[in-house]
Amino acid sequence: MFTGIVHGTAEVVAIDKRQDFQTHTLVLDSVMRDGLSIGASVAHNGCCLTVTRIDGEQVSFDLMQATLNLTNLGSVSVGDRVNVERAARFGDEIGGHSMSGHIICTAVISQIIDSPNNRQVWFELPAHLSKYLFTKGYIGIDGISLTIGEVDQNRFCVNLIPETLARTNLGVRQQGEMVNIEVDPQTQAIVDTVERVLASQQG
């Protein structure tokens, strides 16, 4: 489980591409590596990955083709920075919201509006997923727990404070780029349950 409170960004220093498979190697600082072991879960841009190798400050993770197809990790290049969060531990403060690290889709950044000490970013989801969007609801964007500001059909926005812009890669994201999306699990469960109940009543 993750909380959506990103610890920081980490640089991708190597990508080993094989058929339908990749290994990404990141440089993690001492704080991010504290207590880290092979088999541990670490979220990259919100996607839960497993540590497969630790070599000093360099930590490697394997990505299956399904992960590469569904998330924006397939388009990451050496030198890029990804948002990183270690798995939550029992007793940790839950500053964001409960997240699984399972990406449901990617969304395109459709508009960025900058103003003093604030950035409003609009995203466009696949239309069939707009049912999970609610004003003031939670959403995970590249692993960041955020509150939805406004909803316009399958478009929605979030408002970002300077701390979020400094700590995560949303500070350098540009219009047209793709981000990973994890909808709030509780919202998804409620919407899907209501849909099933209504469908059974109509049947």
C-alpha cells in the first residue's frame, strides 16, 4: 500500500531492454534506500514495482510488457526523473489517501495554467473512466495523492502548491505529456457496485 505522499524524484540511470521486458535502474539517495531490500515494493510514477537488485546507490526494478503498455514507464528514457514512494509501513502517517500502486490508465495533460505560487493542470481521461471523477475527490497522478479541483466531462484539474511542484516531476511536466492515473479505490468500488446493482434491477 502507498499513501501518495511522494518522497522525491529519482533519476533513471540505465534501461536494459529485452523482448517484452525491461529493467530500470534508479539512483536512490540514502534516505530512500534506508532499510530497502530485494523484494521490497517501490512506486515509480505511482506504479508499484519490486526491487530486483541493489548495487550501492543504484537500485533496479523489472517491468513486464503489460506495465510498459499501460503506464508511462514505457516511454521513460535514461536521464528522466520519476516520482518515488516507498511502500507504507504499519504506523506511518497517512498524509494522502490509500493507494495500491495499480495504474488504471494514462491521461494526457491538456492545459497548464500558471499563476503566482500556484499551478493548475488539466488532464483528459479516456471517456469511459470519467464516471470515477468527482469534484473534491481523490486521485493519484504519477503516484501523487491529489484532490480534484473541477470536472468537465472526461477532463479534470488539480491545483498544485510550490511544495508539490518542487518535490515531484509535475513541476517540469509539459502540455501533451502522459501521466499515470490511479483512481481512488473507494470511489471505484462504490461506482462499480452501484452500476452492478442498477444493472441487476433492470435485468
